[in-house]
Amino acid sequence: MPPEPPVQQPRIPIWVVGAWPYPKSMQRVLKCDGLLPATFDADGRHIPPTPDQIREMKAYVEANRKLTSPFDIIKEGESPLEKKEEWTEMVRPWAEAGATWWIESMWTAPHLDVVFERVQQGPPK
């Protein structure tokens, strides 16, 4: 028996990693529904993107994407559990730069209880 189709139609969005400013990588992004930005330092090590780089990527997508469907730019980050009052100011520069999603990426959380606590606090507002 086939699985139930996704509730979201026509399908769930496809977000892909785009390595900035590498044309081949960014061209792949243009065929999809969203961008997970990847940026690197001069030695090729992964570093977090800056708001200016998000703006550049957004401009690239807007100038080159032929599809007219919605497009998301996803920013990964970690908001401090104990400083909820700082969340909005932490996220604002990314939204202003063009990010449409904030993914709370707690890759270094010592245990799942910390992640569950953060999820229960809800999104930055």
C-alpha cells in the first residue's frame, strides 16, 4: 500500500545547500524551493554566512531563478536559552537580509533535554 501523500501540495518544499559564491552550486539552488547557505573562509573552512552574504545570495537568486514559485532562504543559528529577550534582535538582521526561516540548530547540545527546552520556548518573535 503506498504511503499517504504529503498534506502540503503539490509537495513538500525542497531546500538545498548552496555554496556561495560558487556558480555550479548556486545554479542547482535555482531549480529548488529554498537555499541553505554555505560560506567558506580563504582556507576553505565552513563559516557562518553574514547578513551581507545573505543579501548577495538573495539578489543572485532573484536575478537568475526562472521559477515563479515561492523561494525560502534558511538561516541556521542558536538563540541563547537564558536570554529570550535577545532573540528578536538576534534574528532581525537575518530577516532584513532576506532570510525567511530561522532554524534553531543546536548541533552541540549536550543532551536532548536542552533541545526540548528550547523547542518548548517557541520561535523568536
